[in-house]
Amino acid sequence: MDGINLAILVGGFLFVISIIATLISARLGAPMLLVFLIIGMLAGEEGLVGIQFDNPQVAFLIGSIALVIILFDGGMRTHPERFRVALAPASMLATLGVVLTCGIVGVSAAYLLDMTLLQGLLLGAILSSTDAAAVFSIFQSQGLRIKERVASTLEIESGSNDPMAVMLTLTLVAVLAEGKALSWDVAGSFLQQAVVGGVMGYAAGRVFVFLCRKLPLSFAFFPLLAVASCIFIYAVTNTFGGSGFLAVYLMGYLVGNARLPQIIHILRMHDGLAWISQIGMFLMLGLLVVPSNLMNHLVPALILAAVLIFIARPIAVFLSLIPFRFPARDQLFISWVGLRGAVPIILALFPWLAGMPDEHLYFDVAFVVVIVSLVVQGWSIVPVARWLKLEVPAELAPDQTMPLDAVPSNDVMEVLAFKVTDTSPVLALSWQDLQFKQPIQFLGVLRDGEWILPEKKPVFNAHDTLMVLAKLKHVQKISEVLAKDAEKSVLSNSSFFGDFVLNGNISLSDLDSFYTINFAGEDKLQTLSAYIARRFHRRVVIGDQVRLDQLLLTVRQVNEAGEATQVGIKPVEAVG
């Protein structure tokens, strides 16, 4: 009993320290996952606490469950708009990109670590997946918003390349453990994992949505049902020879986009569960590593990390994105943001569990590469994004939203809360002074904890919280009036998009009336929207930029069909 109590005490203490340490991480701009790893190492066998943990089975069990929860949460938060914008390029990165990374890193590992080619390819497969959760946690902590096309590509790639890396690793582990050679049977096994995983994930998502609409359970039980279901589907899919991680991600996507009344409760609980999973997984991996063992292969591991970051990832990105005509700066950023996270370290446990020779080699090398990636790439992501001018003005939004999904309606309704500050555009005004084109209902003001009803016609003071009821589709327009940063947003928008904004349906010849343009054979009768769409050969998103002679055209607003409806105009000499 004393031993169990001590384990609980130490575990709880490490979690508390890890959560508090996120504040330090945010101030330093360091990746939070790196902080969790370091805390785990400090508590480990050769650290300050001296906890001895050398059980890959337990580590794999905890890591697998954690990854299932993280992937399911990521799937639920992936919106269809992301897929429409970036499904094709992200799919190429998650398939061809992973294979290219595996091959380049594998050949390098075989040479640097004196391995066979198959062993090198196994290490390449282990290191081939990226971690978008780490990337976007850095963006969020630094208040950075990047171009939607780049963000969507990174998000979908990372969610879908984890299953790809797992399938490659399992296939190569099986080949090496059984002493087989690469053959078409291996390709068949790989295909089976992908097909079974996809089918099981789709079926599980549809069944879960059906159950949510039919079962008369309390709302409190649906988040628990979601957790149990995704873990169950992962295990069932693996039993039938499929990729459980692919199934879980696809199931999460279907559940998150089914407009279920229970989804807000599921998302809130899973947000916390995903963070607990990441913290627990990195603490455990930090405990598992023995720092002195890392020294045995430190120099080759560092060289391999450099090959991965500066050679393999850029080549994989540039070759994979050739058909999609991404701007060079977008490709450069995507190649730099190939951040490695927990998945490579978890995958490095596979050879250990299979009883392969030099099982510690895979784990130690993967650990060093992940540390290097988190330090070098993680700390530089924000400066690189700003250097490449990929940052776009943040969208205005309420300080808090409370969806009314549980109330049946043709449109999703939300209660919106806006804080009034000393710089708010609504300061010293009353509700009667404001004008809206959208249907909106004023619900009153919270002042010093008291609710002031609309009938009292309050004047908005600093530190008030203004509450309204509106449709979800009108939140952005309403925020342009009520958000505390509305005036600041006007300035940042002008800097990014230009001082002049034109409708996307005006023709190039109309634009020529204001600017002297060398069209170089372009059709003057085509609209700005058509010109931008033709240059991109794909769905247009906010922040896309194209050049027309000495003008820079920046997409400021798009419609549901992905056509530019508003375009910012800026002379090229003003860009900088």
C-alpha cells in the first residue's frame, strides 16, 4: 500500500509541475512537449528523483491509448473546409512524403549507424511522422495565425501521416523479426491495414452518430461513450489487421462534423483528455529514457536529425507539392514545420517489444532526433512564419461562446460574450447607438457580477461583459462591431491586405482604369476572382496572394464556393 501511495503521490506531483510549467513554456516560446519530456527525464533513473522505469510494455500501452485519444480529438476538430482546401496536397505529403522521408532517412541511418538497409528503413519509418499538435500549440501560445492553406495542409498531413508511419513501421518490424525479404506480400499487408482501417473508421463514425441521435442518455455520458468507443474501435481494427490509428482519426472526423447536439460536451471533455494524454505520454517517455545511453549514439543521431530537418523533409515536401503549385515560401515553411513529437518515440518501442537486436538503438536515436526537432524547429517556428510573411490578421471573435446546439433549430444559435475594455469601440455607447444588418438579440450586460437587463438601457463601461444571441453564421460580422480589438484589426488588415479593397467580380479592364497594367497576354475581360482562381488551380482561401504586373492581389473574403468576393490591392513596392 505504501508503494502504491508513493507512486500516486509522485505521479500527481509530476502532473501538477508539468501543468504549471506550461506558463514558463509560453513565456519562453518553448514547445510545451519539450518541457514535459525534460520534467520526465529529471524525474527518471538518472535524474533528481531517481524513478526507475524500464517497462516498454506498459509504456506502449499508455502511449497507444494516449495517441488514440489525441487522434480522435484531432479528427473531431478537423472541419470539412480544411479538407476542401488542402486534402490533395496533404494526402500527398502523408503518403508520398512519408515514403520519401523514410527512404532518405533510412539510407542515411544505414550508413551512419552501420545498419542493414532494412534496419535503416525501419528507423526512417519510425521518424517519418510529424506532430501538428506541437506546432499549433506553439501558434496558439504566441497568438499567431498563418495562411489557411498552409495551416490546413499541415493539420491534415499530421493527422493522416501518423497512421501511414505506423503501418510502415509495423510492416518493417514484421519483416525483420521474421527474417523475411521485402516482397509483394508486404505491400498487400500494408494495403490491408489502410483499407480495413478506413472501412472500420467510417463504419464506426456512422454508428456512433446514429447512437448519439437515438440513445436517451444523459449528456454527461456521451463524452464517456466517445472515449470508450474510440478505444474499442482501435482495438477491433487492429484485431482484423487494419490500422487502428487511421480508423480512430476517421471516426473522429465523422463525429465532429455531424452537427450532433452532444458535440460541444464531447469536445470540451476531449480537450482536457487530449492534454492529459500528451502530458502523461511525454512524462512517461522521459522516465523511460536513460540519458547516459543516449551518448552511445549521440553523434550519428545528431547527424541523422540534421539530414531529416535539412534534406529529407524539404525534398519530400517539394516533390510532393509539385502538382499543386504552392508558392515557394509556403513550401519552405511546410518543410521547416516537420516537427517530430511523441509518435516516433512510441514507434521506436515496436522493435523493443518484438525482441529485435539492438532494440535500445531505435529508441535512443528516435529520442535524440525528437529533442533536436523540438529545440531547433520548435523554437524557430514563429520567427520563420513571420519572416516568410505567412502570418495573417487574426479573425475578430467573441471572448466566449456558448452554443445552443441542444435546442433544435434550422440555424445553429450561440450566446456571445464580448468584454468591454478601455479601447473597445463600444465604450461609452448604449445598445441603441449600434447598427447591425444581421438579426441579433441583446441579452444585457454583466457588471461587477450583476446582470443588467436590456430594459435598463445600460451604457457600456470598461470591464463590462456584453452578451448577445445570434446565429453562428453571423458571428464574424457581429464581432467586427463588438470585439475589443475591432479598431486594431482595421489597422492590421490594412497593412496586410492593402488600403483598397475591391469586389472580386470587377474585371481586369476596370482595374486598368485606376492602374497602368501590363497584362502580358492576359484576358482583360476576366474578373479578379477568375484570374486568382486560374493562377492557383484550386480552391481559393483568405490570404492567398498573386501578382498582377506591379500589383499584389490578396484574397480578403471568399464565398462558400471558394471564390474570391473581396480582394485587397497593394502596389508591389509597398510590400515589405
